[in-house]
Amino acid sequence: MSSYPVGSVTVTAIKELERWRFPSNHLYPDLTEEAFQLACDTWGEEVTDRDSHELMLDITCYLVEAPGRTILVDAGNGNDKCRPVMTAHHMFETDFLDRLAAAGVKPDAVDLVVSTHLHQDHCGWNTQLVDGAWQVTFPNAEHLFSARELAHVASYGRGAAEGTLEHDFFRTYEDTVEPVLLAGLGRTFEDRALLYDDGVTTVAAEVVGGHTPGHLVVTIESAAGRAVISGDVIHHPLQLADLDLPQVGDVDPARAAAVRTELVRGCRERNTLLFTAHFPRPCRLAGDGSGGTTLTWA
């Protein structure tokens, strides 16, 4: 795992899974063959597989450690989650908690868990299966949700028939979100929430929408630099060549494209360290002199 100082805080990337494979047109139905081949030429075998026509994603969560404050941004897919229709998320068995411990943090030391959104692969470790029941993994942590996001996931798929995608979505609320709320550990906010401020570094969450109704990003600002933890605003480097390209899970593709464009613009103009959920490593973005964007891995 790798750690990155940003002002008075340190961000550590905790990977739950690497090289998570998806057929390219499953993730991007509008992706052309030409664009896929260009992605293979540009990004290589780390994130593309030309022969199988697949894209590879990682699942990465971020530990933000500040003086007196330990924050986990996103919590991966989680183990033992039954998602028979969403097969890519079904019944993981990973060593994520061991990886977190290897970073020096045990679950009871986390003060705040922030979900960029409530898709399964971003909040799953909020709970774990213990003696047949779902228990909160981070028992001393406040869990922060966008109010719009929570309202959406609490209703979407409710009452849907077994064996449907909608029912699998609702399972995430039942086994991953609701136990946190019943434990009295959930908190919502509308537009912006301050997570940490020591006068040197500010960490804040802001709702941007697009990919999901209440999707948020976390921004870390200091005189020493700027970083953004962007969740699923951008899924794969190939989108840098076409910021309008929708991902299959975008509930509002036009808004998602606008948010993605603004994210890339801000990163280019402000030398921002970008932490995404699914790129293999953090990166910095810059203009290429002809209106496009170049990426440099951190």
C-alpha cells in the first residue's frame, strides 16, 4: 500500500481487489471498437486486456489520517454479501480488514466513515457477517451519507421480486446500510460537510450527483497541495479521451459527464492529486497542449 501526505493529513490507499475484470461494453455500452483499441494502446495491460476485450478496475478505499482524526472514505464491496444477479459483487472473500490493519488501523480506531455513494462496492465493509447477523464493522465511527443518496437507496428496489437487479440493489440497503442506521451511527448532510479542519488542512465532502443522485467527492485543501477523492466520478482512464462517455451505472449521464468534466478541469488547473475508486494508482492530470488530458501516475 502507498501513502501520500497532503498538508497535515496522510492519505493511504487500501486496496480490496485488484484487476477486477469487466467486458468493456458491459461497463461502457457506447464504447466504440476504435476507442477500446486506443485505450489498449494508451494504457496497456494494467487496465485493459485486448485479447478478451475486458477492462480491469481496482477497488480502492482511502484512509485519511489527521491529527486526532481517522477517516475512511469508502469501504469496498465487503465479504459474504449475497448478490446473485449482480454477480461481480457476489460473495467476496477478501482480506481487506487485514490490509487495513497492516496500515496501522483497526476497525474500532476509525472515527468517521464516508460513503461517496451507496453502490455495493463503496460501502460493503460498513457491515460484516458475525454469527449469522450483520454487525457494524466500525463500531466507534460516525457514518456520513448524502441525504439524497440515502433516500434513494432506501427506496430503490424496495418490494422488487427476487431474482431481479432491483432486488439485489435493495439488499445493499438491508445488509449494509440499515444496520448502521439502527445502531444510531448514521448522519446525513445536504450539500457540503466539513470533515476536518486544523487551520492548516481542510477536508470536506461535497455532493455533486451524476453517477448516483447524491454522489459526493472529498476534497483535501492545504497550502502544501490539493487532493480529491472522487469515488465513481470517473471509472477508468479511457474516459479521459471522451469525458461524455457514460458508464452503465450513471443514473443521470448528462450530469455525470458535467461533473466529470469539472473534476478533470479542476485537477488540471490546480495540480490536484486525484484518488479514484477504480484506477490502479493515484494520479495527476495536465493538459496535452491540444485540448486533451494527460495522466501521470503518482
